[in-house]
Amino acid sequence: MLYREGAEILSITFPLGTFLPQMPVGHLADTGEFLPRTSATSFWLGDFSWQFPSYENVEMFVNKLVRKGLLVHDPVVDAALQDQAQAMSKRSLQRRFRHATGLSLRTLQAIERSQHAARLLRQGTSVLDTVEEAGYFDQPHLTRALKRFIGQTPTQIARMGKP
């Protein structure tokens, strides 16, 4: 995300499935959104003006968002990640998952598998053993996934792990 030089940035990472309902998650993936300012030290979110949080008061800020209903967590995401059966259709589950995360469950699983493969390669596991252990069909399949989700080939990742 682009920002001006000298800007102060406070990043808050939430568990998967936690989102701001008034900000569609799909539009935020790999980007961000600037909220309208109400003053030099505050911004507009929902029907409220909020002071920019600091490192010291960020937990209080998040708790206020939850109490006002501006930050929610969809338990369907947790259940889907744990492969637990739901009392809803597969399509409804997919829709809820995408609404809460901005990704399909299948895409998220592919990202996690690519991250696992990258860890193996950095630890010195051979490419062929990584293919086997991470559950890829063959080396080209691994290479395509790593280039898509990690941005590097298996060889490039393996080199990073070497001293």
C-alpha cells in the first residue's frame, strides 16, 4: 500500500475470519483503504469518529470496535478451516468464507500449502522431497504454486535458506 514518506503506520493483524462488515474484505486484499479524516488525529468509521490508535491503546481501540459491532468474527471460517461439518449448504459456506476472508477456502488452502513447501525448502529439504511431503503432483506443480503465492521458484527459496 502506498503512503507518504514519514507517515506513521500501525498495523493490526486479526485472526482469519475477523473483519469490518462495512468494508468488503475482497476489495482490501493486497491493497488497503484510507478512511475519511474528521481531524488531524481522528477518522470516520461507521457512524463514529475515532481517535487514531497508538501502540499503547490499540487493545482498547479493538475492544471498542467489537462492542460497537464494527469488528466481527465469523465462526464459520474456523469451522471450515478445521473441516467441521456445518448445518448449511456447501455454497453458503463458500459464500460466508469468501465474505469474511476475501478468499475462497480452496485458495487459502493452496496458500498455506505453498507456505509449508517454502518452509521445507528453506530448511534444506530437497525439491523432490518437498513435492512429496507438501502433496504436490510433480515439480512443475510445486513451481507454479510457489511462483503464484510466494513469488519465487523452489530453487530461489532453497537458496535463501542456505547460510
